[in-house]
Amino acid sequence: MPRVLICEPGRILLTALDYRMRKYGMEVVRAQTGEEALRRIHRNSVDLAVVNTRLPDFRILSFVHLIREDFRSDVPLILLSEVEEEMETVFNALEAGANDFLTIPFKPLELAMRIQLLLPVKAYDK
């Protein structure tokens, strides 16, 4: 079962995503701040991270740089962007090493499918 980190500052969306991803057979690790998410990624305790671009304690570009350059982690990152005006920020984060993004609102099934596409088959054996 893949371990998926969901970093979402909004408690309602975080709870809804947690519930839906569990229904799709994923183990969910929750975080509401970038700091919480970084700790879990740094400990290699997740197979993939889904992160809202509007973190309360980090700019998303700094967050991606920390993971890719400082931690040297290759954990797949899917960004959640709430507004289209953030597209330049999202594109910069993709250039810095994020793997994919979704614009909120989205269908949970689409997120689950994108997660499955990014995870190697071995992640499901854990």
C-alpha cells in the first residue's frame, strides 16, 4: 500500500482527501504545514507528496528547492493550486522539480490516478 503525504492547510479539504485516498487503497499521512511535510519527507516515510501551493509557512518554490536540492529527495510531488493566477509559480515549481499539479477544485479520482501514474509498482508492495 503506498504511503501518500497530503499537505493541505484547510482542515475540511485535508479530511476529505484523506478519506477518498484511503478508499482508493492508499495509506495517508497528513500535514497542515510545510514544516510537518518536510519532516516526513526528510525521514523518507512517504512514497509521494501532494502539497497545496499556499502553505502557511513556506513559499512553494522554496519548499520544492529544499526537497530536491537540500534533501536530495526524489519523492514525487503533486502540487494543488487554488487559483489560476498562481500558474507562473506552479510552472517555476515544476521546473524546480515538482512532478505534476492539479487546480482546485478537482475530482479525487483524478488525483488518485495521477498518484498511481507517478508511483513505481514497488510502492504498492509496502
